Amino acid sequence: MAKQKTKRALAKRVKKKKSGVIMRSRAGKGHLLTGKTKKRKRRLRQKTTISKSDAKKIKGLI
């Protein structure tokens, strides 16, 4: 049986850490930034982990 191909669109959006945790960027940093506070924009810059239920699905795709 052949190996499953990586979903390239997903691979560009998430990164897997050495520990196996999948990290993603936060939504809401694309536009309309003037109405958001400095603190909020600073928090949006940080990466966050994906929930356990989503991680199970994603691990098979990347």
C-alpha cells in the first residue's frame, strides 16, 4: 500500500514541534488592525496549540 500524501495546504498553516504538539497561528491579524489594541495585536502574534480533538485529525494529514 502506498504512503499517504501530505496535505500541502495544511502543512503550510501548521507546524509540528519535536514533542508532537501542533502549533498554529491565531486568526484576526489580517486586516482592520487600527481598531484593535496594541495588547490584542501582540497576543495575536503568538502561536497557539491546536485542540486535542483537532490534533487527532490533523496528525494523519501532515
